Amino acid sequence: MAEQETPKYTPATPEMVDEVLSAYPDRAKKMRAKHITVKTEGCASCSVKSNSKTVPGLMTARGCAYAGAKGVVFGPVKDMIHISHGPVGCGYYSWGNRRNLAEGELGVNNFVPFQFTSDFSENDIVYGGDKKLEQICREVKELFPTVKGISVMSECPVGLIGDDIESVSKKMSKELDLPIVPVRCEGFRGISQSLGHHIANDAVRDHLLGKKEREEEVGPYDVSLIGDYNIGGDAWASIKILEEMGLRVRNVWTGDSTIEMLQTAHQVKLNLIHCYRSMNYICKHMEETYGIPHMEFNFFGPTKIKQSIRAIAARFDETIQEKAEAVIAKYEPMMQAVIDKYRPRLEGKKVMLYVGGLRPRHVIGAYEDLGMEVVGTGYEFAHKDDYDRTMPMMGDNTVIYDDVTAYELEEFVNRMKPDLIGSG
């Protein structure tokens, strides 16, 4: 049997985008056209509209504010219990939807694999859920006496009926002698999970950050790893590199983290931000309030890893810079061996991406290290500054799409015929 011929790749064009969008009514077509662009040589208007509400009827991959606050920021804090305050269905955004890995004894100092809900019913909506929330807080402390803190993540009905989670949290915190953080992250707020990130950042700022001091003095090489949620253990890999450079990672926000890490994060010399979109707010606050600078880094792919290691080391003295070069020299043969093995098979292959917070731009270099070309990319919930960072990384005749619909992405794939689609 003859081998099936591989479909030939077709570069993106503005005409292709127009053809895909022609399936929509005029108003929807005009609206969606602002969210998609084809980068061409010398393009001065390669902008993409972002961070705007999804039109009802279009299939989107976005989540809600609750998903951003609970599922992303607070959920991985392992020694806190996070109460999903509202109907049970929102538990979809609990641990089963994300691979947040954490060390510790389950039910003792690691509660990440559990989902706690107030299981709102019609009765609670009619009469209010404040008393129910008080009882749940008491039960949490009784059943899990080693818990270090509680967060109350409000879902849509709680905001709609006006329950006062702030007063309940304050009352129960005093009664139980335990930090209890109210997080107003009702799903209807904002336009995507992005606002949930911001709300969670503000909750940490207002209720946890700076509330505790480590007795040990801040060392010259103390850093925090911000916006890394230890998905599949990636925070552990980053920590390994940073510590081999001679840095001391004091806090991780929030993969495999503890409430103490949130409380004492003001006691470091530098914040290293992995997911800019979800944690830039708190980094800016710490720079303005505590004078702690922050910088974005990228540990995806050999080229970006080496660039980031050197950029981080440049913030410190010659001791760290020398160790950084030693780390690069140690891992260079391993990385090159992978490139030598796979690049001959992957050279020239085309890739399209559609991911969430940082990977639409952070993984481009990793594909390029393998000889592959990213010909399309986009974010679920990006803001303008995310696309400003992404555009320079993309080549000509590539398509950039924001909050792309299922129909649009499928049609782009059918027309462009990439060899691989990276998503998740």
C-alpha cells in the first residue's frame, strides 16, 4: 500500500480569515474580526482585540472568575481548606480538572486532592447561607484540626443574594483562631477567569501578605517563584534549576505552597514570575509596597532556559553568575542530545497553539529548538500586554487569535493543515 501523502501546509492570509468568518451574521463577523489577525511583513496594525466579553452563542474555552480564583490561584495552597461556597456543580474546577501536585500527608497538611462545598440548595438561596457557612467553618476545624487556614470562594448565587461572607469570615476567624479569607469570585463577575486571578491576588494582598514575619533574616539570594502552580510538577523542576544556581527559593505562589509562603512573601530580594497573566498584580503591589523587583522568566526549551538563567543571574553577583554558567554547562549535553535525536524528524514541521495563560508564547522557543515553526497561536483570556509580548515571536503569514471559537480553530486547521496542534 502506498504511503498517504501528507497534506501540504498553507500559510495564513487575511483572505482566509475573511472566508472563515463569512459563516457568521454581519454583526458577529465584524466583532470576531477584531480578535483575529494575520501577521505580515511590516504590519503596523497587527493588533488583536482582547479581554472583552464572549458573545453568547459562540463556543468558548474560557472559564469564570471562580475558576480563576479557586481553580488557579488558591486551590494549590496545600495546607488551607478552600470552601466552594455555593452549588456543588462548580466543583468541576477542583483538583480533578488540574494536575496541581503537592507533597504532604493527605488530610493532615495537604488538602489539595479534596473538594469542600457548601452544597447550596434552593432553601439556602431563599433564606441565605451565612449560618450554613459558619457551621461549615466549625466542621472544617473539627474534622481537620491541623488545617492552617480557610478560604471562602463565593459562587454566583452567593453574590446574587447578597450573603455577607466577609463578616462571617471575620467572625469565624476570631472564633477558630484561624486565618479565614473571603474571596468574592462569583462566576458572573468579569468576562473570564482572568478577573478571578486578579480578585484572588487582591484577597491575598488584603488578608495574608505581610501578616507574618520569618525570624530568619532575608538572605542576599532569597527569591520567590510566583505564578507557578506545579502543574505536573513543573515548579519542582524550576526550583531545582534555581537552587543549583545558588538561589534560595523561599516561597512558591501557589503550587505545592503553604499559607506561610503567602504571608511571608514580602521577605525576599526578587520575585520570579512564571505566569505573568495570573500573578502580575501581586508582583506590582510588592514592588510598589515593599520594593521587591520582579521579572518574567521562561523555562520552556533549551534556548529560553539558558536566556532566563543568565537574565536571572544578572540580577545578582558574580557568585550566582558563575554558578549559572555551570548549570548551563551541566545540562547542555542532555538538552543537545534531545535536539540531535528529534530535530531531524521534526525540522520544518508546522504547529498551531491554543492555550491559556502563558504557554501560547512561552513554548514557541521550545518548538523552534526542535526545528518546528509555530504558525498560529492564541490565548483564552489574554490582555493586550500578552499579545504585545507575543507578536515579536511570530513569523510572517502566521495567524493570532483571541478567545477563538471551536468553529474558527477547526476551520483554520482545515485550511492551513499544520502538522501538530498544541492545546490544553
